[in-house]
Amino acid sequence: MTGPVLTTVLGTDLVVWLAIGLALAGVIGTLVPLVPGALISLGGVYLYWWSTGYTDPGVLVLGALTALGLLIVVVDWFAGAVSAKVSGAGTTTSLLAGVAGFLLFFVAGPVGILLGVAGVVFLAEIRRTGDGPASARTAVYTTVGMLASTVAQFLLTTLLVLGFLLAILI
């Protein structure tokens, strides 16, 4: 028996369908906070690679998809802090906002992250600078940066999956 054939669905290994399903689920996962969508998609790519006996996709394509996946992870991890810093927030504010967003996710979900980060950035910056309008602007820019990060992750993970599908279909 060659490969990890569990059963056949429409002439294709179930593992192949699972790999494609994981890759697609990763795209959806980028829209859900704390779900590592890119890593789930990469899991699908590597599952497929394993199912082909480490031959398809080729090493160059696999390396490119892996590099793209790791870039997406970096965007996910650092975008909130970078957007806070770029918007003028202090380092302490950025750290507090990250902790608040993480904790408030468990209380109020994605809305908790956005409102928690915006609120913490506003309050910390008004305390630090005493400038209400500038603090509000910083909070808005930070929140927009977080949302833009989600869009970037979604688009990059979609690109990863399209590259994967092209690699296995061509």
C-alpha cells in the first residue's frame, strides 16, 4: 500500500480532501481572533505533502508557502502592537492594550478585543499625554490597524491556499 490511504472519495484519498479542507478552514480561521488560520492552512499543505510521500508540492513551492505562512503569523502576532506604536501610543500603552485585548476576548469575544484595545489605548494615552483628542485619534488608528491586520491575514492566507491549490492541480 502506498501512502496513507484511509478510504477513497471520488477517486481521491480522504487525506487529500482533509488537507484541502484544513487549508480552506485556515482562511476562515484568520477571521476569528486567537485562531491561527495561517498555521491551520500550512497544516493542510504539510498533510498533503506527507500524503504524497514528500514529493508534491516540490521543495521550492513548499518553502515559498511556508515562508508566506510564517509571514502571516508575524503579521498576526505583531500588527496590533505595531499599529499602536505607529499611531503614537507609548510602549507601555501598547503592552497594556495587548493584554486587555487578550483577556477581553474571553469575556466579549472579538468585540471585546476591539473595544478593550481602543479603550485601554485611549485611557492610557490620556493619562500619559493629557490630550483627549490626540488620545482618541491614537485609539482609533490602533483599532483600524488591528482591523487592517485581519484583512491582510485573510488575503495572505487566501493567497497561500490558492498557491497550494495551483501547485497540486497543475
